[in-house]
Amino acid sequence: MQSAAPQLVRPTAGWVGGRQHGLWSDSAGSRWSDITPSHAASRDILGAFFLDKSTGWVVTSSTANSTSPEAAYEVALTTNAGHSWSYQALPSAAMAAKGASANVDFVDARHGWAMFHLPSNLNLSCGLLMATSDGVHTWRRLQTQPVGGSVHL
């Protein structure tokens, strides 16, 4: 399982995520704060995106403690720099198999995308793309993508 990629929101501030922890620094890395969503303690962090110091999204999966062949995916949203989080389950019709990773990107506080890189063989890398236009509450599955990679807008 991949960890969330580091992301700067300005030259001295940014987020770095591990499999089950998210850390924030606004001191060029000399001090770090744990801003892990509370639900993530029993889940895997698959991807994250911060629009600015206050607003960020984290995609998590229930695969950490699950014996099910399918994973339950959830998006956590903070608007206060990780002090509190709201959670939204992704629709079950859009679920991917265990082992997926996710890349997240938003252009503003309402419009964003999550690309799930689905596990496959070495010759194929499929992706599942989801979009929201209300920040976190409603996600819709878009057309299955032939390549499961990063999404940047």
C-alpha cells in the first residue's frame, strides 16, 4: 500500500502522510503536528490533498483491519487545519478491490477528483475516477480510465 505523497501549500508549509498518519508543518519542517483524521487509526490513508493551510481531503480505506475482499472507501474533509474532520463514504458502486491507491486533487473547495489506481498485473494499470462538485458530500463515478495515475488540474 502506498502512502500519501508529500504536498506543499506554500514554501514553508505542507502535509506529509504515511499509511495511517498525516503530519502538517508550517515551519519548513522543523515542527510537525499530527493531524490524522480520527477514523484513520483503523484505516489506511490512500491519498490526500490540501488546498491551503485549513482545507484538506484524505481518502482512506478499511483494508487495514478487514478480511473482506472489497474495501470500503471514505473521504475525510477538514476546514480547520485538521482540528476536526467530517467523513463521507464513497458510493458502494464505485468501490475498488483491496490494494488500490488514490490520488486526490481539487481546484477549489467544491470541485475535486479522486483517481483510484486499481491493482492489476504488470502489463495493465487501470484507474477508477470519481468527482465531486460539493466538496465531499456527493461523489460520482466517471468513466473507467485506461491508466490509473495521478490526476492534476
